[in-house]
Amino acid sequence: MIRSYVLHIILITALIFGCDYLIGTYFSFRFEKNTCEHAGGDLNAFLKSDEVYDTLIIGSSRVNTMINPNLLGNKVTNLSKPAKHFYYSVSVADLLYQYRRLPKKTLIVNIELEDVFIETEERLIEDVCYLKYYYGKNDFITSTINERGIFERLKFIFSSYRFNGENFKLLTNPLQDICDKSENGFFPLIKGKNDKKRLKQGLLEMKKLHYTIENPHFDQNIIHLKKLCDKARIQLIFIHGPNYFIPEYMQKGDLIMDRICKKNGISFINFSKLYANEFHFEPLWYDHLHLNSDAANNYTLLVKEELKKLKKPATKYRGIIH
Amino acid sequence: MLFNSLDFLIFFLSVFVVYWTIPCRARWIILLICSYFFYAYWNPLYVFLLFASTLIDYIFGLYFTSSNNSWKQRVGLIVSLSLNLGMLFSFKYYNFFADGINVLFTGLFNHKVVPNFSILLPVGISFYTFQSISYAIDVYKKQIPAERNLGKFALYLSFFPQLVAGPIERAKDLLPQINTANKTLSYDLFKSGLKYVLWGLFMKVVVADNLATLVDSKFELLSSRTGGEMLFAMILFTFQLYCDFNGYSRMAVGLAKLLGYDLLINFNYPFVSSSFTEFWRKWHISLSRWFRDYIYHPLGGSKKNLGITIRNTAIVFIVSGLWHGATINFLLWGVMCGVLMIIEILIKNYFLQHIYLPARLKFLGIPFVFSLFVLTLVPFRSNDLNDSLLIFEKIADCSFNELYFWFADNRFSPGLLGLYILIFIEIWFGLKLNSSWNIKNRISESAFYTVIFFMILLLGKDTGSQFIYFQF
């Protein structure tokens, strides 16, 4: 009797690991082939392409929807992801460095000022989990994911776990014939009749947010990014996009960013502070965080102007630290 | 420690190994220690609260047994109930009532008269308080003998698989199991427990957590949503709530089985109900039974006249609303459910009594009951009363713009994929009115659970999100 049960358990275990191997292999194959926006296909395509860029922008949806890389120059591209914040940007940069795919001249990283507070760190680490495919292949991603808990690495016993979550779209999106295509990572938000409503309600929700304690690990990641750029001999620039309303935590976050960037000799352009009045105008906004397509193009031109000024080392102006 | 976390997996594996390797006599002690550790892991201070609740009813249980004076026993019961409900009131309802009083007095005298306290709600307090009240009443009514072993009684109240969100177990069911020392782990028991855990985990991490992402996105920036979007979000929320709570309950039953205990099945395919009476017999069964036995029946139930039945039904649903949370929204939810139930009672009494309805036509009531239940959940999900009213207003508008595109984009999203499987399984087993898993063929059974396992691995949200019912 016991022998039969033990045999049954062994068979089930073998079945599970066998299936896991097959599923893992199949998904790896699909992942490597994928060049669509979903399931990390854009990043995958970028790692595999031979095209050389001068400037690369990484950030969240505020970059996807607000910066048009084509207006910034010919050899500029965008690898931003909606709802992905600073640790994700560092992970992508680390991965690009590993694959020798960092841009030739400038890496622009959009930063959200709530990211400097400890209250948001859990979410920043969650963002990196989007890149679990590279767990074990990239040290920075592996160590960041391991920060979720001491048992986190146990999940990776199953190779299919690397495809948990978003990567399931590798199977389902072909069924729907969906392959998001964008203009060089730019997804403009078209003006609509609900914009004002969204802005108002978003502002109400934003006003409820309170972040107070500085994240002690934040500057380590900035230093890590700086070191990567130094090794690749490229310029690192942090930007923070414009906001309709600047809550208290953003002002505090701006001071923290200023201090960290000054200490490490990194340029930081805070458009929210520099152009506070210019963007305090309801018709420019799709919601409380994102500009609509017209305003996005204007904002991109402002970014271009500010980047030009940065290239003149003697120039000193408000909101930028050299 | 959440059932859907790795911390819990390690904890449970350790408990499981130690529990089945030590002598039978000492097993309950290990379970008691582990249960208190499980609770302390969340907040060590509130362990004292749990112990206080245990001690109160342990002492009163012995008192009811030793005293022959019925008047003294009645006073004892009142004191026991007051202490239990007093604790619940202090932690859960104090601020709700203080706010109400302050609103009243601010209007009259322009200043607050009752201070508010920011108290962290002890997780599971509503569940273990109800469990402990049921014990006190049962002992008082001589339905069960008082438990003389404080440790075993403490385990009855703190048994970790069901401590924080039920099922609310009766002493007559759980205490005899605690007192049965010679439990053995059979292969069938192990397999059955594992299946419950796996299916519960699937419901939670694949269906509920992924649906939560879709639902939450619709509840953000509410004012810009259309009625169709909100109606669909509410339907998804209904499944989210069901899968979240039923997932937890199934895991609780499975974990208890792995330790040799049988717990009450909390849900019995409630969406396959053709009337609200049937629905409430199948939804959160342990709580419904508690209300039936300790509120509805003592008040007279439905045995007297129609007026009394309606009054009792109203009381039960208002209390049920407040049990879920000390907010106007939960109260409104309770009132809505009560009104629907009363309407059904009236229809049954005045119309259906004279009309013969063939049993096979009863299925027509299923979508009707489901739709109305979805609407009652609007205040349950909303942040406040204004949001609830806004959602009702939007749903009444019946504008279904953007709904098609939203569904087209999300129809293969993990939450909906999980939901398709769940609905298929629920209908399959629900229509057969068969609550047990009778997949005869061993190979297809193994294949089914292997698929479920990989669905969890691939589609499960691994963020360790909390269970909705933990807040109650």
C-alpha cells in the first residue's frame, strides 16, 4: 500500500517537473521570438537589434505618453513602461549594459519624486518582477527580486515561474491578433471630453498621498546607475516631468533628489519646478499625471531645449544641478 | 501571515512535519503554540486580546456547568455576552458610533463630545468573537458540556486555519475533534486536503487577485467611467469577492484536513440559486447559520406571523451588514439584502402560494438573483456613500460606450481566463448539485490538478495580497 502511494507521489512529482520543463522551454522560445510591446517584447527587440542610438529615455507612462522621441532627434528612442518606476529603470539600464546596448551618448531617466520615499519601495521592487525572465541572468535584477523575501528564490525552482503574470500574453495575444505598435515608444493621449473629470478626481486622490521618510536604499541605486554610465562613458540625466499640481511630498522629494544628484555629479532637470506656471493649465492635461498629445509635443520641445542647455557646461539656471 | 505567501508555506510545512511526527497526545499543544504564533506574527500585542476572549468564555463555560441557579446562569450569560461584544465594540464600532454622536452634537453645540481613537482593528476579531459567543450560549443551553481543559478550549478559538476569516466553527463540531487524540494521516485525507488547498489558491491568486486589478482600475477616476463599465466592474467584483473568500475558506478546509480536522464548507455554489433564501443558505454558510441559530430563531424565526418574520429578517440583515464593517456602506448593503429578502418572503406569501411553479422552471431565477446580488454589492465595494450613489446613477444611465473595447482588450487577461475555468467548473458541479470532487478517473484527476498547479504558477498574482474578509 505505502509503496503504491510513494510511487504515486514520485510519479506526480516527475509529471510536474516534466511539465514545468516543457512549459519553461516553450515559453522561453516564445519570449525570445517576441518583439511586440507586451511581455517585454520591446525590450527583447531592443536587446537583439543592431541599431545604434545616441540617446535613450527610460521611465514610466509619463515618458511613454509625454515625450515624443522623434522630436528629440533622429537617434533617440524610448524604452519606458507604464507604471514602472525607478528600480525598473535601473534594471533595464543594467541589462542594457550587460548586453552592451546602452546608447552612445546620453541616458535620460525619468524619475517620479515619490520614488525617493521608503513608503513606495515595495512597489519599486514589484516593478522589477516584470523582468523575472532575467532572474539568474542579471545580477541586479536577481538581487532586487530577492529583496522581496528570504524565500523568494524558492519560486524559481520552477522554470515556468519566470513567465508568471504579464508573460502569459505571449500565448493569448496572438489569439486576439494584438501587437501594440507605437511611434518609437510614444503613445500620445488624445484629448477627450472626460479629461477635466479625470484631472479633478485624480487631483483629489493625489492630495490624499503623504510620503515622509526618505528611502535609504534609493541613493545606492542612483550610484549604481551612475557607475554603469561612467563605465559605458555616457552622460546620465535625470528628469522629472511637469505636474498640474505639486503636493508637499514632491517638494520634499525634489530637495532629496537635488541633494543626491549634487553629491554624485548628476544632472537633474525638474520640469515640474522649472515650468510650474506654464503647465498649470487644465486644457493641457489628459488626467492629473499625463499631458494630452498636443501638450506632450510642446513638452518634448522644452525637454529638447533644456538638454541643449545642459551641453553648455558654463550655463547655470534654476532647477538644474551640474 | 497570509495563506498565499511563501512565509505561510514554510510555516505550514514545518507545522505539518512536526505535528505528524510527535506523539498523538502532544499534538494539540503544538497546534495551540503554532496558532498563537500565527496570530502573533501579525501583531504580537493582540494575542492578549485573543487570550482574554478565551479566558472569559472558558470561565463562564465552567460557571454555567457548576451553577444550578438559572437566574445566576442568565446573569452570567449576560455578563459573558457583554464582555465579548464590548471587546468587539471597542475595537470595531467605537469610532463609527463616536462619529455619529459627534455629527449630531456638532450640529447642536458646535463641538465634538466623544473623542476618536486610531485603533488598529485586530484581524479576525469578528470571527473568533462570534465563535466564542456561540460556545457560551451552547454551554448555557446545555447543548454541549463545558470544556475543562483551558489549552484545548484556547485551541478551539485560535485554530490557525480558521482563526482570521472563519469558517465560524461550532464547539460541538470542533472540540470533539481536538479531543480525539489518535488521528492518522491517510493518503486519501492528504490528497483531499491538498486538492482543497490547490483549488482555493487558484481561486484566490488566479481569479480574485487578477480580477481585482481590473476592478480597481475601474474604481479609479470613477467620475469619468460609463455605466456599462461600472456594471461590468461590479459583476467582476462579485466574482472577485466570491473567489477571494471562497478561496480562503477552501484553503482553510484543506489545511485543516491536512492536520486531520474537518471544517465546515463555507460556500456551496451560491450563484446557482434560484431564490435569495437558497442563496443565503449557500453563501458564507457558517455566518448565515450563526445568525439563524443565535439571532433569527431566538427572536421567533418564521414560525409566528408574517410581521414577526419580516422584523426578524430585517434585524438579521442589519446586524449582518454591521458585522461586515462599521460604515454606512456596509449598513446600506445589509439593508438592501434585507429588503430583497423581505420582498421575496412577501412574494412567496401572497403570490407564489397560489401558483404552481414547476421545479424545472426554477433555473429562471438564477440570473435574477445573481443580478440583484451584484447590485447590492455596490455599497460593499465603494469607498463611501457618494461613490455608491454615483455608481448607481451611472448604471441607471445604461451607457455602454467603451465597454466592448475594454472587454475585447481584456477577454484573455489572466483574471478572465481564470474566471472562465471557474465558471465552467462551478456550473459543472453546481448543476449536478454535487459539492464533492468526484472526478473518478485517476489520470484525468491528476491532469486537472496539474493544469490548476501550472495556472497558479503562470497566472497567479504573487504579490501576497490580503484577503478581503481579513478586514472584518
